Amino acid sequence: MKVIAENEFAGAIEKGVILVDFYATWCGPCRIMAGILEDVEDALDGKANIVKIDVDECPNVARQFGIMSIPTLIIFKDGQVQEKHIGIWQYEDCVTTIKSYI
């Protein structure tokens, strides 16, 4: 999982299936989600990517997507929003949902 900056965001989501984790370092549920996403990334076998956006460091991207609560996870396919999930997303549901877009 790569933490990306605002200037990297558009390029990071433009091709393929990408899960973007909007988080903050001070957020307890975000830390829990980070652990789950490590396992999710392993299960995807490189068929989809996961990137992280720190909402404190990238407020413009967070505002662009209406992020009001964290963690918020958005699935993009070829640059287009497919699905948005707010809060901790259980491993099985997360993997199943991402794989449905591959």
C-alpha cells in the first residue's frame, strides 16, 4: 500500500481497479482498517491496487470526494467512482466487493 500525495492522486486512479483509503494518522478506526487492508492487498494478488490518502495532508482531494468521516474507502475503476464505504470494512466483504470490479 502506498500513501500518495494530492499531485499523485489523478494518476493513481486513472487505470484499473483501485481502492483508495481516506484516513488520518490520529484515527483509531483507520489504524484498524490499515491492518485489514494489508490482508486484502495480499488476497488481490496484484489484480487491484490499494492506495492511501491522508485527509490532513490532502484536504483538496478529501473535499473533492465529500469525505466527512474516516476511514472512507472508495473503489475506482479506470478513474470512475464505483462504490464508497464509510467506516471499518470487514475483510471478506471488502475482498468480494473489489473482486467484483476486476
